[in-house]
Amino acid sequence: MLTGKNKEQFEHYLSGVFKPNHSSWSRLSDFYALPLSMQFGVVQDYADSIGYDVCTFFDETYDENDNSQFECFWSASKNGMIGKDGYCKTRDEARKAAIKAFDEIVNSAT
């Protein structure tokens, strides 16, 4: 998920936010065992704490055969300026892409 300096900062953030006495988990491995959908909100909170915005947007569209499908847009930015954005077909793809872009932006800035 996160790499390099960004991963170190994130895990330091987690150690300050989640204390063993106040959480149902006390090890990093417990956090990483959670489904991506649950991890994503924590990554968003961490990103916000260091001035970044990591988002996914979902929009239902219809193809020429009138079949409904979801378009998932994602972005990772700092102070409201878009750093990277893109398109995916599933929520998980969008989450992974947003986290990857955020990771690249943070690691290149440090």
C-alpha cells in the first residue's frame, strides 16, 4: 500500500491514533489485515493530517445497450491542487489507484 518515507510517517501516525487500550487491535499487522475498504478511511484521515486529499468518486453511467455500470474516479492532491487523477471500473481499483498516487506524490516531495 504505502512505501518508503510515507509508510514510516503513516505507521507513526497510526501509533499515535490507535492505542492498544482504546482499540480492538494493537499491532500494525492487525490494521493491514483489514479489508481495503476499511483501511482506506484511515489512509484518508492520515493524508488529511499532512495536508493531502485522497478521494474516490463514483458515477453510475449507461452504455449503448442500456446496461448500468459504475465509473470510479480518483484523485490525490495537496492543498486543493490536483496531483494525479484517473478512472477505474471498480471501487477497489479506484481506492488502490488513489493510494498509489498519494504515495508517489508524498515520497517525491520528501
